[in-house]
Amino acid sequence: MCIRPSEAEGRASFETRGATRRPAPTVIAREALASRAMRVGVVGGGLMGSGIAEVCARCGVDVTLVELDPDRVERANAAIERSLDRAVRSGKLDAEERTAAAERIAYASELEAVEGADVAIEAIIESEDAKRELFRELDAILPEAEFLASNTSSVPIMKLGAETRHPQRVLGLHFFNPVPVLPLVEVVRSIMTSEDTLRRAHDFAENTLGKTTIDSQDRAGFVVNALLIPYLLSAIRMYESGFASKEDIDDGMVKGCAHPMGPLALADLIGLDTLLAVSASLYEEFRDPASVAPPLLNRMVEAGLLGRKSGRGFYEYAK
Ligand code: CAA
């Protein structure tokens, strides 16, 4: 979501309604973007990886999107095409910009395709082993990269940095779903992340992608999920116990608290497997009972009811 002047004006007037006022994201001149000639390797073509790739491409960055499962490369491509079409329909992109953004993304199913990238962003499944192995490989393939970032919601950044020979250039860049819509990126430093890496990552997220950043220490959940996940788990417990129907729980939070969506619908949007992984990491770190997954969440994940991405979670979705 590169902010154009007309959008920036809209955003500024929206932001002045909030209690805390943040400056509107920087407006980047198209010429300045063109002269950057930056290349980003995004690894993982799921919901988050394809969203991150799309946002980069819309901001003039060349992207190599690696989806290691060849069957899913086509799916990532289709998801990005759909999202770009949606942006054209709602007037956020014109046809020319849409074509240019789509052409900036190269798809690959081999990690070596990211070679030469200035920056890498990992967005594969929330598996600590898989991510550790990937960071080992990225470190070897990209010895000159400015930084290697993870979009993880649950794996400590230090564990990923420790797999590399350059832990000072490893950090977390945590985007929010839907990535083209939500302005926030959490910038997460491990105890080994250097100031230079942080500065470059802030510059990239704010000035290249037009996102708003907040900083977090390398603690489970970072800032947002440490607050959000216990709330979502409470909603599942409330539903599981028969306290209220799922529709009433969601309506309560939408109509009573002006949330854009209720907690059970949001759990479906995030993905119940991701929610489970984040709750496990929160519990492992803080031992707070509020982060224990309710049995219903476990059973749903075991059944493959993962939310929107599988077509069924608390609600059903057209595939
Ligand atoms: N991709 C791209 N654009 C999308 C989109 C998607 N998947 N979904 C919606 N949009 C766009 C639409 O095009 C529309 O744009 P315009 O206003 O310019 O037309 C806008 O978003 C609103 O969409 P809709 O009118 O279709 O629907 P809505 O008003 O109900 O909004 C929503 C949908 C954006 C998902 C909104 O309900 C929302 O923001 N929900 C909260 C999402 C949230 O909390 N996300 C954070 C999850 S936590 C996380 O991601 C981190 C983690 O580690 C777990």
C-alpha cells in the first residue's frame, strides 16, 4: 500500500480521530522508487507471503516470491492477481499500475531464486524447525543482503538469528492480515540485532512500503498478538462453554466495541492453525493460563477446520 497524495490526505483525516496521533506514512515519489531498484526475496506464498509480495510490488520493488511447494506457486499467483483486481475495482490502482505491479513479481519454487536480493522476508508456515533451516540457507545464499526478516508470529527471532553467521542482520518484520489493507508492521529486534539493521528495516517498512511501524522486544506475541490472542482464546472458550452463540459473540464486539470484525470471524481470518501456534508460544514463554488453547481450538485444527483458508472454521466460506 504505497500511499499516494489523495490517499494520504484521507488517512491523515482518519488518523486525527484517534487518541494517539501518528504521522501519516511517507508519500514516496514514483521517481525516487524507480531509482532505488530494490529487490526483495519473499519466501512463502501463503496468505501473508503473497500479501507482502503484493505490497512490495505495488511500491515499485522487484520481488522474487519463492513458494517451495510447486503446487502452491500457482495459488499464490492467483491470490495476488485477485487482490490487485480488487484494488483496481476500488480505485486504489489504475490499470497501468496494476500491470506494472504484477510484472514486478517473479515466482519460483527454489530458494536459490532469491540470490542477489537486497532484503529477504520469510513468511513460511509457523514451524520453528522449518524456519530455522530456512534461515541457515538464506544466510548462505544472501551473504550481502541488508537484512533477513521473519514475519513469524510465534518463533523467537533470536532462534532464527542463531542459525546464521550474521545474527546482527536478522530481525522480525511482522505484517498484519490483510497485508494490503492494514498499515502496521511490528519491528522486532533480537538481543543480537544491530542498530544498523533496525534503521534499514524501519526505512524499508516506512519509506519504501509506506507502513506504520511499532517496535517490540523479542518476546512471544510481540506487542499485538500478546494482547490479541488471549482475547480470541477467551471468545472461543465463551462459545465452547455455551455462554453465547458465535454470532452474538461476534456481533457484541462489532456493534458494542466498533471492532471491524468479531473475534471468531477474526480467528477464521488469521487461520486457526496460526492461532494455535501463537497461543502455544505465548504459553511456553509466560505460562499464563489465558494463553492455553481451549480444547475446541485443538479439535478444529486436528479436523482441518482452519478458517477462511480451508473453507471452514467457526463459519463457512465459499472456496
Ligand atoms: N486483500 C486485499 N484487500 C482487501 C482484503 C484482502 N484480503 N480484504 C478486504 N480488502 C479491502 C477491500 O478491497 C476494501 O477496500 P476499499 O475500502 O478500498 O474498497 C477494504 O479492504 C474493506 O473490505 P470489505 O469492504 O470487503 O470488507 P470489510 O469492510 O468488512 O473489511 C477487513 C474487511 C479489512 C478484513 C476488516 O474487517 C478488518 O480490518 N478486519 C480486522 C483484521 C485484523 O484484525 N487483522 C489482524 C489479524 S492479526 C495478524 O494478522 C497477525 C498475526 O500474527 C496473527
